[in-house]
Amino acid sequence: MGYRRENGEIGIRNYVEVIYTVLCSSKVAQDIAAGYKNVQVFGFPGCYENEYALRLMAALGKHPNVAAVLIVGMGCEGTEINLLGQMISESGKPVKILKIHECGGTAATINSGRRAVESLLDYARHVPQEPISPSNLILGVKCGGSDGTSGLAANPAVGRALDLHMETGGMGMFEEILELMGCDAFLVDRAINEMVAGKIRSALDKAKKWSLRTKQFGIVAGSYRDGGLTTIEEKSAGGYLKTGTHPIRDVIKVAEKPSESGLYMMDSVPDDFDVIFGYSNPNDSEGFGNLVSGGCHAIMFTTGWGSVIGSVVVPLVKVCGNPKTYKKLSEDIDIDAGTIIEGKETIDHVGLKIYEKVISVARGERTKAETLGHEEHYIFYKYQSPACKENPCS
Amino acid sequence: MDQIAFKVNQNDNVATALTDIGAGQTVIIRGDREIQKVLAKNEIPLGHKIAIHRIRAGGDITKSGLPIGRATKDIEIGLWVHVHNLASKIDIATDRSDND
């Protein structure tokens, strides 16, 4: 079932989010949320304010999978708590704010916070529900814990599932630009017009420059190498396949929500700012946050080594292409794509299975990560200018 | 049990092991119209690459129809292809094998 929000958007979950605006208020936020079903916690640990982090928190708070929000801050941190509250209120959903200084410390804030959460949960229970159709959904794709099977099984199968979704008239989104190195020609070829082609080239060039400056090309060493991936070009060639074959409608920035149906490439690489500021995809949770900020209702997540994580705000449908991994971690994985490696199922067949699972999850079925209580988040410092309409962004 | 490796694109000069492959075993290369058989000269774990053409040092390694790096040594058919003989053309910082 879908939940109809005040601003007309439709969501597939009905969470109350408790948002902390500095590390110092995070334990209180966790204690406020503890034990309640459908209440999650996320936030930003820094005390220096960061416009990007504020924008990201607002986008997650405004997301249609969220029914209501409680912000828990200290009162002395850099992030402007009232501004965050206003930004989220624009979506029409109820927002409550508690500041530990004003409440009078840990115990008093936890007390007030739990009462606030109960009243927000009551509000959530009365949100109107209606059937949801696939064309209403925005789906994201991401890979994590990749190995040599990822480009042969899980990623192409997810690419098929994404293509199926695009045919319904829904929206799709991918990011991880650092792991599309060498795939320029393929991506540019799918741009719907020359302007979008130029934006794709700019985003990829920026990613290359960022990588050369930080001396880090995505994450290739370590377990990826043990899993058979030797170079960033190889990892990119495999990762590219999860984006399917649909034309690319536009390139968007983090926390930019597209309005027209189609497939979007999200540039999550920091913008040039004296020194490059911030990391792109320092871990998978940061990547999920990017996709959620663009409005993704759910994310198809491929893994070779086997990831156990989930995400705040959106359900992850996890697809594993390594048959050895699936045997050990099936409790954490939603779809076994290792059958492709074993020659038991075709990519097309698994792609269809993945898409059917996504629709079922959209209609309320819990994913493995949700069942196990995985609700990770990672919001950290970055500089990236907000959405720009020109090509390319200057 | 058959040892199998998958060739993604007809222009590829490596295939990816779909099973763990022992040194000295015959590997069936699937993916092309014609089935090729290659003798594995190394142990090649599931997910890792085996050379299915001879590749000269400095030449491109091609997988999924794309260049994924350059050979740092001459590579015979049947050899394991990984950090010891394949280097990225883009990433100059982290492509050094620990064995160098």
C-alpha cells in the first residue's frame, strides 16, 4: 500500500524519523527512538555547519516514506535546527523540535522526546493509504561488496529489472560516478540530447580529476581484489551494467528530485572549492543517502561478498551474484543471483524475479535487512553546489 | 565437474571463472558461438580472470568489450590475469601488486 502525504506525494513506508543535528545529541535521539516500531534515527555528527549536510537531512526528512519528524539537537551546534525544521515542514508533514539545552538535559529530553514520538506515531497511523502502481515509484540502483561475479550476474540482472521498471513509466536513478570510469562512451551514447551528453561528460571528468587529486579511484583494493576485480576500469565495466539500457534523461545533483519519468544519473562527487572538500561514496550508506535524497522509494543493491546493511527511510532489495556468498549469508540477502553463475537461471529470469520482489516490497513486504533491523545512515561533510539548470554547471 | 569460464563480449581476451579452477585443468570458455577450451596454467578462483588469447606486455586486457587495463608482462593463454600482470591505465596510485 502507498501512503498519501500532505503534499500529494506517495510513499511506501510510514516512518517517524528522529534526526540528530550533532554527535552530542545522538545518544538522546537513539534513546528516544528505542523500542518503537517504525521509528528510525539518522543525523549529522559535525558541529561545524555544512550546507550540503543540511540539504541532505532536509531531503531525507521530506521524503514521502516519512510520516513525521522529530529533530533533536543541543541548541549550540552549527546546524540551524529551526531552519532544518522549516525546510522539512514545507512538505506539509508534522515536525517537532527539541533542544537538549532548553529541555534541561538528557533525561528530560528523552522524556519529552518519547511523548513527542508517540504523538507523531499516532499521526502516522491516520495517514490515508491507497494502492500504489509501479509507475509511481522511483527506484535507485547501487552496488557494494563487489567481486568478480558482480558484473556477470547481479549487476546485469538488476539492469534488466531497472529496464522493466522504466517501461512502466516509473523513474530510476544511479550514482557512484567514481565507479563508471572508462564507461564514458556508453553513458554519453544514452543521453537523450546533446545537453545531457555534455552534463554526463562534465560529471565524469570531474570524477576523474577528484580521483587524481585524492589519489583514490573508487574502492578497488582489498576485498575487491581478493574477489577477482583487478582495476577500477574492470569494476566500472561491471558496475555500469546495473544501470540497464534505458536512455538517460538528465544528470542531477544530490538532494535534487526529478519530476519527469525517466532514468537519471546523480552526480554525488564534491564540487571544486579551493581544495576538494568531502568524499564521494566513502561507504555504501553515504551512497544510499544520496539516492534517497533524490526521492528513491526503494533501492536495488547488488553485492558479491554479501552486504548485511540496510538503510534509513528506504527498503533495500539485496541481490547477490556469488553462489558461495549466498549459501553463507542467505539470511541477509533477498535474491540469489548466483544461480546465473551456476547456469541454473538466465539473467532475464532473475531480472524479472528482482523486479517482482521490488513491487512486493513496495506493497509492504519486509526485506531481509528490515526484518533484521538494519537501518544504517552516513551523513558527513561535503561541498557540492545545489542543483543547477545550465549545461554544464559552471 | 566441468570447469567453466565466461567470456562476456566477443572481443574479450579474458574470461571470468564461474567455478574454482585448478592448475592443469581444462576450462570450457562459454559465451561465444564457438566453444573454446583452454588449459589453465594456474589456480584461478571463482570470479577471477583467465587469459584466452595471448597478450603482449603493454597490450590492452579487454573485458565486456572495454579495455580494463594493460598487461605489465607477456601473458600466455591459460594464465591467471590479476594484479601481478594487469595494471589500470587510469589509476596510477593504487595499482601496484603487493608482490612487486
